[in-house]
Amino acid sequence: MAEETRTLDDLKDMVDPAAPAAADVLPEPKIDASGRAYATGKRKNAVARVWIKPGTGQVTVNGRDVETFFARPVLRMIINQPFVAVGREGQYDVLCTVKGGGLSGQAGALRHGISRALTYYEPALRSVLKKGGFLTRDARVVERKKYGRRKARRSFQFSKR
């Protein structure tokens, strides 16, 4: 019953000063033997397999240049958003393959994959990319068509006579 009351200052004295704080420890970079980081990005029905490595900023999608694969400037802007957010434009080469979905979904999947690969290559960038919402997989997909309806929710036109 006669325990003495401890304060927060007493707890500070118990901590070993040589041990690093939990917030200071970053995970090790995940880099393969070729010096690349790999990640998978997804959006709608599109899946992008992405490899990044230090380079001149060249982006290759399914063996083609990004300007020919994604002709619309909006799609190319979506792909470059993670690099702009962390201030690494033109510092990484991106090699990727995309499957499924349409061009918009593929661009979103590529953005997601690039963001994840950047966190594997440089774990310190994770907080910036997380705040920008680049690491969250956009789970919105097309709702399936239901039986007895024209589309997912649209009914057939009602006829009185």
C-alpha cells in the first residue's frame, strides 16, 4: 500500500539513452540484385507491375515509351504525381507492365505502383506519400449488373398498358 508515486521524469530516467527511439527507426530498403525496387499497383481492374531504379526519368510501359502509351497529358500527369510530391522528378527510371482495365485505370494503377516502389527504395519518403494519399489503393470498382435489371441499379421502363 505504501508505494511511492512516480512522475514522468522518473520514467525518462529509466529509458536507455543509447537506444534509438521507435520513431527514428526506418525499415531497410527493399532493393533487388539489379538495384531496382519492385511494387504492384492496382486501380479498378488494372494491375501494374512496377520496377524503379535511379536514372534519367525515362518511363517505359509495356515496352513502349510513356508518351506513346498514354497519349493524353492528364494521364501522364497522374503518373508523375508521386515524383512531384517527393521532389524526385527525373531521378528514377520506371519500367512497368500494365494489364486489365482502361487507360485511366492503368494510369491510376501505375501511380499506385510507383508510390509503393518509391517507399521500398527510400523508406523516408513514406510519410510524404501517405499524406498525399498515393499509397491508398482506390477500392472503387464498377458495380455488377443485377438480374432483372437493365444495369446495376437501373430498372426496365415501367409500362402501365
